[in-house]
Amino acid sequence: MFWGVYDGHGGWTTSAKLRDQLIHSVLTELDKSYVKSSSDSVYRLIPSPEIINNAIEKGFVKLDDEIVYRSVERLLANPTKAGAAELIAPALSGSCGLLAFYDTHSKDLRVAVTGDSRAVLGTRGADGEWSACALSTDQTGSNEEEAARLRSEHPGEESTVVRRGRVLGGLEPTRAFGDARYKWTKDFQERIQKSFFGRRSPQELKTPPYVTARPVITTTKIKPENGDFLVMATDGLFEMLSNEEIVGLVVEWMQAKQPQYLTVPVKEKSDSLWTKVFGGKKGGDSGTSITADNVGLTVRVRDTSLNREAQKQPIRRRQGAPPPNFTVEDENVSTHLIRNALGGGDIEQVSMLASIPSPISRNYRDDLTVTVVFFGNSLQGEEGGSVRVNDLATRNNLKNPVKSKL
């Protein structure tokens, strides 16, 4: 099973390409990896984790190569301004890509990220308490590991390759699809600009490419019997809410709207002053910090992420905004998270932030795309390793397609 979140910037054309082609590109590479059994033509042999990861990586890189290089080569081989926009636009704009691949038999969840979208796993421990664990690392110039990688790949440009937390002082994600301004040579960009259209290359451009679509992949064993769930979202959600808040909000939604998702009974909510102020958390909880980010939750959630220092922290809500006013009223859990990111029970605040038109809205909120995956409580996966299409969840089969991006 696959789920994807694509966060475009500088235009929508790259993210649209990912929406339509990334899963197919990855599936094509995976199909080459699952070799049919010599004894039974129906079954396929499960490849090693390294082979699976390599296939996913190839799917990402090959699609970006098609977007940035191959499509433009075809245009130059048969120049026509009438078709230039369709081929060049996806290369010039950019997009982050977050893809999750779940094997229902092995219960392995692979998360591949290119850019700064994030996947957070909510899981319940034996003590009945919930934890939030980021399965991806935000790939930005503010992430010291990413900044160090870029400096090592571009010797002699240490002072310019990352400035103000951005690639060449301009692009925040250090990995992305498209963004040809950071991948094409200066001469090639001038050629495209003169023949068709385009933007000026970055002033400090010397040894491209600076940005890659090569993903970082993590593998996690899912425990459906514990009520595990996955939240995938663009960075706009994490600018408003912390990992703990997001997991806590999903748990509160399950308690109110879909209690069958909770495979073990929930603890009674406490009405103590501590719970009202700190969401049931107490100083001394391992891995838990009592901060303003925890106010308003009625469930105990610990952030067990190993890479917290590399993650963006909620910033927009701290820019003079009032304390969170969390609420549970939506039937859709993704809508529930977006509502609470924008103001929760403060209807006027939510309406105001949701109605600000682009590009002014960027000063107050980023794009918000959210997908929440519940893994159910089945203890036994299917045999055979077959790949099938879920018609109900497939875009072209929806009677009333809905936009997932705000």
C-alpha cells in the first residue's frame, strides 16, 4: 500500500507530476525487484531490504531525471514554443515528496522523504501511553547534517552553498524534485531562457547540481494491535503543531469519532488541574518536555523521535497567537488536524486563516496537506506479495474528487 504527500513551491506543475507519476515510477522499479518463484509462478520472492530501498530510491531519482533533464532534451531536439510550457514548467517549479510504502504481510512501513514534509508515527505502549515518533528528518539548510553534506559536496563554496538556512541563500529544502535553477548549469539556463522562458540562475551558482531528489528511507515495524497510525503532512502543519500535539489530537479524534480504532480501552480522562494545563503530563516523564506545545491535550503523548534537533519547531503559533483552543468536531481526521492547526474552536480565527488568498496567505500559514493512515488491528497479513489497486481510494475512480491541499 502506498500513500504520498507532495508539497509544491514556485508553482504547482512539479507536485502535479509527482501526484500522477511518483508511485508508478516506484512501482516500476519494485516490480523488477520481486522475482517470481521458480516453483510457483503465482508467488514472488521477497527481495532483501537493501534491494527494496534501492528500488524506491531509483523510482524517485528516475522521475526527477525525467522532469529536469529528459523532457527538456526532447524539447530542444524538436523546438516548439507552443509545447515549451508543458515540458519546462515542471522542471522550473519544485516539489518535496513524501512516500510511505506498507507491506501488509511483513508489517514493514517504509517512509521515503525528499524535502521537508514529515511522517509521524503514533503508537501506544504497554503502559497505555501514546508516543509520537518522526519517521523522517526535515531536509533543509537549517539541518546541520544536510548543510554539512552540501559543504562537503561543493568544496570551495563552504561560505555560500548554505546561507541563512537556504541553498545558495534561496531554496529552503536541500532535496527536491524539479528546481532546475539549482541543477542546470548557468550556460544551459541562459540557453533555455533565451529560447523559451525561465528565471535567472542563482548568483552564487558554480558547480550544480546543488539539490537532489534522492530520498532518505527509513523502515519501521508496525504493530496494528497497538493501534498504530501514521500522519503524513507538509511542513505547514508542523509550523503550527508539535509532533505530540498532532498524535494527541488524532487520539482524541479516535476517542470521540472512531473508538473502534482503539484496540484497547482508553484511560478515563482526568479533570485535574495538571491535566487541564499540561494535558496529563508530569515533569520527569522520560522523553517528555513540559512546554507551551503541550497545553490543551487530554492525552499523554511523548515525543520519542531520535532527530528532534533537526526538526522544525512550531513557529507560527508563537508569533503573538493565543494559546491553542483544540476541538473535536470533524468527521474527517485530516480536516480535524487542519482545523486545530488554524485555530481549533476559534471559528473566526479558522475562517480568517483559511480565507486569506495566495500569495498573501504565505505570511500567515503555509500550504496544509494531511494524510492519516490507520493500520487496523489485523495480526496476520496476506501471503503472495501481490500488488492490487484500491479502486475506492484511486483518484480517477472517485465520483466527487476532493482537493487535499488547502
